[in-house]
Amino acid sequence: MLFRSPNLIYRVMHDAANGKLQMQTHSQELQDLRGQLQNNQRRNVSAIIGGSLIISATLSLGLDGLNLPLWEGYSVLSWVLAGVGLFCLIRSVR
């Protein structure tokens, strides 16, 4: 094949010598992969935050001695932590 296309070789060598040869460094596939990695990173961070908040909500249930305001028999702090944690977990799944 090398001997079949001397004109192509000559053009490539000529363009390289004159500084006209350009290589595509940013392909669309590479951009798509970067976007997917950023999306996955956001989802992972959201899941970690959500899980941590839900664990914090369950731990705050044991803080009965702090006289926290109650709603439906549980502390408001637990409800808030659990709600925000659940929101973050649901957001990480989508």
C-alpha cells in the first residue's frame, strides 16, 4: 500500500514541512466521555452526601436529651436531615 499512493505521501510530507499538517486533538467521543465522567462524579458526590445525611438523621434520633423541637414524635432535625438526604439520593439515581 505504501508504494500505491506516492502522491498521498508527498502531500503529507509537504504539508508537514510547511506547517500545514494539523491533527485533530479533540474528538467528539473524547468530549462525550468527559461529559459522562463529570456527570458520574456529580452523581457519586450526591449519593455520598445523601447517604451521610440519612445516617446523620438516624443518629439524631438518639439525641432525645437535647430537647429538640418535635414533629410527629421525631425531632425536626431528623426530619430535615432525612428529607435532604432522600432528595440527594433520588437526585443521584436520575
